[in-house]
Amino acid sequence: MNPGKPVSKAVRHKTHKRRDLYRGVRAEISLKLILSWAIAIGAIASFCRLLPYHLTQQAKLKELRIQVHETDARVTKLKEQLNHNFDPQQTQSLMEQYSTLTAPNQSRIYWLENHEQ
């Protein structure tokens, strides 16, 4: 186009229609961007709120795992003790261990502290 030549109405009308078409596309893209940003900000805010709760739950879980490990060790020890206590071959030694009874040919020895002054 020449700089001095006036623009016809048809050309102006065509350019105006294109601007109207692009205005709708711009509005749609702007709306999509705004919604995407709003969702992203909401997700980040939710993550920030849930992170301390998650860390607290992880600490509790670690503590519970330690307690389970300790309890398993205790249960294993008690099972061994139970098997030992109900072993028929250990009856004599268990009787001596848990009571004052001894075999007829044995006697208990009690150590006393020496009180020399």
C-alpha cells in the first residue's frame, strides 16, 4: 500500500473482522492461562499444607517400626524361655532354679557378707 493512498472500507472491514476473531482466541487463551495458574497455585498451596503432616506421619511411622522391632526381639526371647521352661529334660534344673527345692544329694549354699569391723 502506498502511504498517501486512503484505505478502502472493505479492507478496514476485513481487518476489523480478523481483530474480532483474534480477540476471541486471545480471550480463550487468557482464560486458559489464568485457570492453569490458579490450579497450579492451589496445588502448591495444598502441597505446602500437607508437607508438615506428611513429615509428622513419617516420624510416627519410624517410631512404630522401632517399637515393632523391639517387641519382636522380646517375643523371640520369651518364646525361647517358654520352650526352655516346658522342656521335659530340664525339669530338674528348672526346679532348682525357680524354687528352694534341690536334689536329695545336694544342698544350697548361701553366701553371706563378711561384717568385720
